[in-house]
Amino acid sequence: MGLFERYLSIWVALAIAIGIGLGQLMPGAFQALAALEYANVNFAVAILIWAMVWPMMIGVDFTAMRRVGEKPKGLIITLVVNWLIKPFTMAALGVLFFRHVFSAFIPPSDAEGYIAGLILLGAAPCTAMVFVWSQLTKGDPNYTLVQVSVNDAVMVFAFAPIVAFLLGVTDIAVPWETLILSVALYVVIPLVAGVLARNALMKHGGETSVSAFTHRIKPLSVIGLLATVVLLFGFQSETILAKPLVIALIAVPILIQSYGIFAISYAAAWAWKVPHRIAAPCAMIGTSNFFELAVAVAISLFGLNSGAALATVVGVLVEVPVMLSLVAFANRTRNAFPEN
């Protein structure tokens, strides 16, 4: 591991502090960057995520993709956890904490908004950042791509019905522009760019050239991650400083959900003897969230300044530190899993 990877938690902590500080010192600049969006997808963040995802996409070998079906266990775990467990545990935790545990601190009307936001997060497993976590845990890029692609296909059909059921409403308007644009920006475009780069490298030196090139550009992923953290915390610096207690309360069920879902997925993969390069990304997909989709639906259903929108934003802020801790844990426990 290089300097960036070895001390990544420290760099992220510094990036969080820098983001909040810059957000207070240069609010106009961050407002201008926040305005660079379409369908609630911010293009500045999208470019940085693209920088994170592209190096891993170079490792995708389409000739090996057809062998993914020979090891379906990781995909099965991903689908079961993401769609039969995760949305319902998130809803249950939201009700538990905001109708009971935190009822003395939160007005009932606000509590219902926070529960709605948590439900939206729970029903939107990750698309883009999974590639980053997979790369940091030496995940199989081919299998990770298949897991994300199948997950996105299920999301198209399952997201609205699950959210409608858990919210107790039937008129859920899925922001298709957000969903389609996010998949295009975070999966399709970097995948095409990665395939083109891989083909060019293979012609000039085969797998040796691919490995050497990806090793050289690996810091690009970490730099993109740190810059993304600065932007996200800069965008929300005012909210973080204005409502620290509320944000801390919302973070509690999100933290429990994140570590709990990871534990379920990772333990299932271990018990089923899934190789680590498949098990780690498999557990990361459900743990991480498709925050663009959750934020967009929260805003469209409940409004920009709603409790639901705030809860989805807290999910964004919590995600990176949590996922880094899980990446570290996954790397430390690699030897507990079979190699193949």
C-alpha cells in the first residue's frame, strides 16, 4: 500500500475539516459548484467519482465476464441482502429511534420526515462508490461490475414499490432522469473509457502494461475520493454547524444499519466460502447507498428543506468514514476467506 492508502483515514479526516472550513470561508464558491447539477446529480461530484471509478474499470476483462455465472453465491447474497433485508431493517431502525428512543428530543412531525429519509436511503443500494471500495479491498473488477449492473437493473423495478410500501403511500414518482443519468455517468461512461484504455494497453504490452498503468494511476482514485469529501462537506457545512445534535441523532440508526448490513453480508459470504475478492465488494454494495437517488426522491416528495432531505444528506456525510473503516476491516480479515 502506498502513502495515500496507508493513511487514508487521516487524509479523509483532514478533508472533512477542510471541507467544512472552506464551506464557511467561501460559501459563494460552493454554492456555485452546487448549482452545477441536473436532475439532482452534481457534475463536479460526478467528475470526481469518475476519476475514482475509471482506474478500476481498466481492470475489467470482458472475456472473463462469462465465467461470473460459475460463482453465483456473491450475487445471490447481494440481491437477498439489498432487496429482502436492507430496506426493512432501515425502516425498523428509523421507527425505533425516532418514535421511541429519541422521542424526547425530536418533535413528532420532524421524526416522521427523518424516518422517511432513512427509508429512502435503505431502498437505494450503492452504484458508483462500490467500485472505489472494491478497488481498495482488491475486489474482482469483473464480478463487481456484474453485481452493480444486476443491482441497478433490480432497482429500476423494485425501488418505487418498496418505498411506496414502507412509506404507506402509492404515488411515488421515481426521478428517472436522476436514475438514468447516474448510471450513465458512474457506470457506462467510465466503463467505456476503461475498455478503450485497456484495449490500447493490451496492444502495446498485454497484461503487464495494464498492471503497470493501473498502478501508476491508482493515486487518482484516492485523490478523487478526498476531493469528493471536501466538496460534500463544503456543500453541507452550514447544516452541519447549525444542527449538530440533529445530525448526530440521525447518524445513529444509519451507523447501526451500515455496520449491521455489512456484518450480515460478510458473514454470509464467509459461511458460504465465497472468495474474498468477491465477498468484500458483495458486502460493500448493500452497506453503501445510492445517495443521489435518495436525495432526489426526498426533495421531490417532501421538499428541499424537509427532514427527509436532511436525513438523506446525513447518509452522504456518514458514508465515507464508515466505509473506510469497513475497508480496513475487510483487508485485515482477508485470510479468513478462501482464495478461489
